[in-house]
Amino acid sequence: MPNQLDFPAAENLRILYSREQIQTRVEEMGRQIREDLHGESVVLVGVLKGAAIFLADLARAIQLDCTFDFVAVSSYKSGAESSGAVQLIKDLTEPVEDRHLIVVEDILDTGLTLSFLHAHFQGHKPRSIRVAALLDKPSRRLQPIHADYVGFSIPNEFVIGYGMDYAERYRNLPDIRILDI
Ligand code: IMP
């Protein structure tokens, strides 16, 4: 675990997307999802912990009848390096058979997490599965998976804020910033 000195002050980190830019884009994504769902109800499934803040804002932007559920996986250790293997730590709590699912993810990076979750959710027999990712790093992809809704496509930078962490820090920053690690 890094010590305090390894966490630069947030205000010294460059902003990639400001809170205003994020809000505008999340509202556009919500409108698009509402149009695509044609008034049908939906289950938003957030991937803990990184997607919690995005899910809270996206849910309010969708303005459809919806319920929430959360899953947790372990793939990243305490820092920035992936361990490769994905393991389910917490499954859905409600049955989703015949429901529309939207998997809500903070970042689509290698794609290992979402391809694992997609296969897992198919076993729950939902009516449909869509993926909404706030950020996408397409250059890092190891699995051929794409998100139906992407907030911003970004280069290969490590980002923090708006739910995303480095060793559990920075999740509460309202802007998305770049951390040089
Ligand atoms: P994937 O399985 O490689 O697609 O990883 C997805 C997960 O990795 C995300 O949900 C994040 O938790 C984490 N992750 C990937 N890139 C970043 C980053 O730049 N900052 C913080 N977390 C990241």
C-alpha cells in the first residue's frame, strides 16, 4: 500500500474532463438511453466501486422506471496494475430474468471485467444486456467487447476522480484528472 507521500494533491493533477463536461455528457447519455428503451423499465447494474457516482448521475438523467443493483469484482489490486484474472465478489441481489439490463462501468480498459460480467449476466437470462461506460480506453483492449454507450474515448492515461481511484484514493473528486504513475 502506498504511503501518504505517494498521493499527489488533487489540485496539482491535470483535469481531463471537468465536472461541467461530465454533467453535459452524462445527460446526453441518459437521453439516448431513454430514447432507445422506448419507455420500458430497466435494471441499472453498477460495478462497484468505481461506477457508483456515474450510476447515481446516469440514473437521474435516464428518467425511466428503473431499479438499481450492484456487483463487485476483483481484478485490479491496490494500485494500477491488473492481476489479469477477474473474480466475482458480490453478485446481483434481485432476479433479472426477462428484464433489460444496463451494466454501468466507470472505465472500459482491457475489457476483461466486462466480458466476464457479460457472460455471467447472460446466465441470469435478462431480456437484453447493454453496457454504459463513462470512459473507454480502446487502445488497451484485450477482449473484443464494446460499450453501447460511451461517455468519452480516452488515450492510455491513468485517470482518477468521479468514482475512479488509485489505491482507493481520489474517488470523491468531482472532475476527472490524470495521474502519472
Ligand atoms: P478492465 O477489466 O481492464 O476493462 O478494467 C476495468 C476496471 O479497471 C475499471 O472498472 C477500473 O476499476 C479499473 N481501471 C482501468 N483503468 C483505470 C484508470 O485509468 N483509473 C482507475 N481505474 C481504472
